[in-house]
Amino acid sequence: MSQEAVRQALKANPLDIDALGAALSALDGDEARVAAIRSIGGRDQARIWAAADGRSTSLEDIVPSDRGAATEVIHAGKNSLPVFTNFEKRFCRVEGKDDVLYGYNEGVTRSVIGPGCFVAHHFADRDEVGVDYYQVPPDDAVLPDGWPRPVPNEKGLQMLVYAKMIDYLRKVSDHVTIGRAVKNGKETGNYFLLCRTGDR
């Protein structure tokens, strides 16, 4: 299936989240799926978030259980901000802990504002995975090669972006989730799409 099916699904009003998810799942491989999500702007991201209400996420959706601890899984992202819209969230499973993932943000702004390290876990009250910036991996965490050492998000310039924030994720397709930032306990107008890459 081509990118045209994704574009057609986005034109529907109201948006049919199942049709959009099927169109994304039918695309052939990482490159096509990442190109598709990175073509979707902020207005449509807000529509996708609303249409995905009630669609749960689990840690398995983010990092499949067949991935070993400290094995990097990259989610290519596109956010609704006016600049620096392409980024990645990188996740890994944790040895001896099935209820959390560790991770950080990779992109052109990392050298300026920092890595935005986080701990992701499932929020039962929402039935959604939350990327939790109130927490960072411990200093002795075993992380994938090349990852930055965890830095609290209340330090440095990254506090302006990541401090006191949780990004909640809703499932769109087998590879794609839609996220919304909640800062200081309040929903923001900032959305993003993620596409898990590297599936075997």
C-alpha cells in the first residue's frame, strides 16, 4: 500500500483511527512508515490523538519483549512544534525489571538542551504508557553503548523543556503511537507521532 492511503485516511472527517492504523501497517518497512508519520503536521496530530482516545498502550508496544536488556530500540518521531520537528526517542528494557523502560531523546537540539532522559512505565489509571521525565535512570543503570549518562531534568537548559513533564502514548498501529505532553499536570497543545523501527 502507498502513502496515498495514509493521506486519504487523514482526509476523513471524523478521522477513522482504525483505517489510519491499517494504512500505516500496510506500508512496507521502516523507511516508508517513518516518511509517512513525518509528513503529518500538528493539526492532524491533534486529530489523531483525539481519535485514539481509549486505545491502550503497553511496554510491549514500545519495546517488544524479545529484545534483551540494554538493547536500543529507536522510535523515529515528528512533533507539532514549528521548528526542530524531527527527533527520536530511544528506549531499552531493563535487566530484572519488566515494568519500566529507560530512554532519552535524540536530535539536533540534544547538544544544547540535553538528552531529556526518562523512565517509561504503564499508567493503569489511563491504560497508557507514559514517558516520565520526573524520573531518570539511576547512575548505575546498564544502558546501551553510546547512550548519554542520565542527567536530572531539573538541571540546565533541559529543565525548560523536560522538567515536570510526562508524555502519554496512545496506539495508532503496530508500529506507530501518538503522544501528548502533560506538563505540571496540565495537558499541553504539543503532540508527536512515534514510529518504532528495527523490527526483525
